[in-house]
Amino acid sequence: MTVKQLRAFLAVAQTLSFTQACERLHLSQPALSLAIKGLEDTLGGKLLIRSTRSVRLTPEGESLVPLAKHLLAQWDNTEERLRQRFTLQLGRLGVAAMPAFASNLLPAALVKFRQQYPKINITVHDVINEEVIDMVRSRQVEMGIAFAPEGLGSLHFTPLFDDRFVAVVPRNSLLARLEQLTWTEMICQDFITLQRPSMVRRLLEQALEKRSTVLPVAFESHQLATVGRMVADGLGVSAVPSMCIQQMTELGALCIPLTRPDISCQVGILTHQELSVAAQALRDVLKETVQAPCLHPT
């Protein structure tokens, strides 16, 4: 059966007139007759009995009417929902983002996206960098925001910005008076950082290992908010991506430029090659909205 054949049959069944059915469907009588005959041939028997004066349904035709109504309603509903998805009037999108991005830069982008596409619902998974990659790769989500992975495989990476690490120090410390800090000055302090397997932790350790320096970890936590609060309360110092500057400031810590070595990593969007219309729209909004954070004097 085809949708066209079912529409033709239902129009005739409801009007009991080929002429009226042709007017309703904007079809010629030969085209309508051909559609009915094709449906009858497919099903294996007569659905309509047509004479020069009248049209009536066979018992099989009578039984097909409610089924045809149901099938066509389902078809129309499916067609409309897909049309709404393609026009971004309806949809759902799963996004995975590393916590540093999810809590600092993503909300502003989602505000802009929501203003443009209020009917698209988004689920945000704030998970560590490695889980972001795994969730995109396994198609649990359609899009991820993470540091550039070492190997892409089948994934596609769209760069957003290069993120540079900054020092995080207590506001009442002597370090807070400096305009910038070096790692030589930082490793003399109690260091607070994220627990493994955090990508932030790994980037710090890898950069310092190249200089034969060990990260002097005194405290570690799973959450950036905890790290920031520990620093603010004077337990030590830390280093975080610059996208966390606002968060660290709100927690009461002070961010200062960090050099020798400069540690940075590219942040971007991870996807498979083919994207839904909703995912393409969010990717465009992220590219327009998200910029490399900068450290303003405080």
C-alpha cells in the first residue's frame, strides 16, 4: 500500500463519489481509478463496488476505513514532526561538556540558542573530558565540548579557542600582589588540583614533566568549585584553564597570568560527520558566541 492509494480510497469511502473524491484530492478520474485499482490489486480483492449511479463499500472496504484513517493520521503526524525538526520547531539534543566549559561558558551560549530555537530541548551531561569523547564516540550524545583529543578516529573536531592556563591564588597572599607568576614560584606552594583522570591534571603534569618538574600536589578534588574554594580559603594555589576565571573569582580566589612554561590546549566541538539540524544550529551558535576567555585585571 502507498499513502497516495490510501488517501484515494478514504476520499471515495467518505464521499461515496469518485467525482467528489477527485475534487478533494485534485486528481483526474483516471488517476483516482488507477490508485484504487492498485490498492485492490495489492490487497487481493475488491474494496469498492462502482456502478453508473452509485459507489458502495464491500465488507473488506468497510473494515479498511478505520485502519486507513489511523494509518494516515500516524503518517501525517510523523510527517509534521519531522518537518518541525527540520525547521527547528521541535527537537531534543544531547550534549556532553567537560565541567570547566559546562559551568562557565556553555550557559551563555544556551541562552542565545534558546532565544532563537525555544522548542529545542537540550540535555547537558557535565562529565570529565575523557567521558565526553566516549559519549560522542558511542553516540550517547550527538555533540561534545572537550579539549582536542590526541586521536580523532571517526570523530570530527571543530576548534573554538585556545585556552591558556592561569594561576589561582588566595586574595590575601603575597602572590596576589604580582602581575604574573612563573611555575618556579608556583611549585614552592602547596598545590591544589583535580584528581586523575582529569584532563586538566594531565595537561599540567605533562607540561611540567618536560621540564623535569613534579607537580607538588597537597590537595586534590573532583570538582573545580572545591578547588577554587580551597584556594580562596588559603590552603594553597592552583592552575586552571582561563575559561574558569569567572568561576574562580566568584569563589573568592584571584587569577593571575602564568608563564614559563605557558600551558594551553585547544577547546572545541566533537561530533560525528553527519549532524541533525538541531546539532548544526547549536554548533553555529557556539562558534558565534564562545570566545577565548581573557584575564582582566582585578
